[in-house]
Amino acid sequence: MVLAACSWYFLVETENAMRVMRGDGLFIELMWAMMEPHESVRYLGATAIMWVVMMIAMMVPAVMPMVVVFRQLDRGAKSEFDSVLFAGGYLLAWSVFSIAAAALQWMLHGAGLLHGDLLSVRPLLAAGLLMIAGAYQLTPMKEACLDKCRSPIGFFLANWRTGRGGAIQMGLQHGLFCIGCCWMLMLIMFVGGAMSVITMALLSAFILAERVLPAGPWVARVPGIGLIVWGGYIAIVA
């Protein structure tokens, strides 16, 4: 939770730096790098850092229930360290996803599709992204991955591995299920703004709610229908 809090602080400071674009220090250097997509290596490096920190901030709350159950099951003398390894494997999976997201942002920005202080897409593209994310919420793949994320005991019974290597492997595997559950939702970051802390916070709260609310198909489907309607409305009025 300390790691997540530090990540949120980093994100708030970088958003502030993006809005003013003046001063010096780490935050403003990162922001200037993220405004120059023609400088490919520099841009991708800064953007990958941002996405990794973003995923840590957003996904640590979502994985905490799983980590608590893992620690209760792994009652060895070094269960605390094994729990850190499990969480590390989980965040490693999301870090790989972050690199892909940074590459997508670089392509969108280079094509002139990201605009404004917070780097958001134009209304018509935003409408398309919302409808795509909403449609994914209604798919069997979304439901299957969400079931894996919602049932810690079921996940560990089916995938338990012993030792430190097993802890990392289980963390990676759970991370992949979580990515399968949420990757389309992350497209909404380009709607609200890739640097928008409010959008990050709302998505983080929604992802956590999907895991802790009482089970039922409505958990994913009702928000999915809402995203489709929202996207349709934007497309009409744009």
C-alpha cells in the first residue's frame, strides 16, 4: 500500500507538471519527453515509466485481496517474502502490458490523435474506444477472466506452485488473467486523458469493485452496456 501511495503521488505530480510545462526536475523532464513523439527512444522510455507507475497505482488495490489469501495459505516461515514475490510477479505482468500501452500511445501521438494537456483523443475516436471497451465487457473472455480474479481460493487450488519460483509463477499467471479482464478498460485512459489522474482513480475504483462486489453477470455487463450507450451518445453529438 505504501508502494501504491508513492505511485499516486508520482502521478499527481506529473499531471501537475503536464498542465504547467515549466520548471525543472524529474517530473517536468518526463513531461517534455512525452510531448515529443518524434524522439522515439526518449518518448517511449518516459511513457513506459509513466504506464508502469500507473499500473502499480491502479492494480495494487485490486491484487491485495489475492495477496492476503496467498499469505494465509502459505504458512511457511518466509510467507511474507513469498507474498512479496507473488505480488512482484503480478506487477511484472502489468509492467509488460505497460510497455505495449506506451507503444500504442507513441503511435497515437505520432499520428496526431492525442491532444491537450492530458493527451486525450478526439470525440469520434473516444466514442469508438468506449463502445469497444463496453462490448468487451459482454464477452465470454471477460467473464472467464473476471471469474479467475474474483475467486482467490479457486485460483490457488487450481494453480498452486511451491517455492519462491512458484510464488512468482502464480503471480505472473494471475496477472495475465487480470490483464485479460481489464486490458480493454485501459483504452478508456485515452478517452479521459493518458495523464488524467481522475480517470486513473475512477478506473482503479471500478476494477476493484468488479472483484469485491457480489458475483453475478450484471457486474460486468451493466457497465458494459453503459459504456456502449455513452460512446454512442458522444458519436451522435460530436
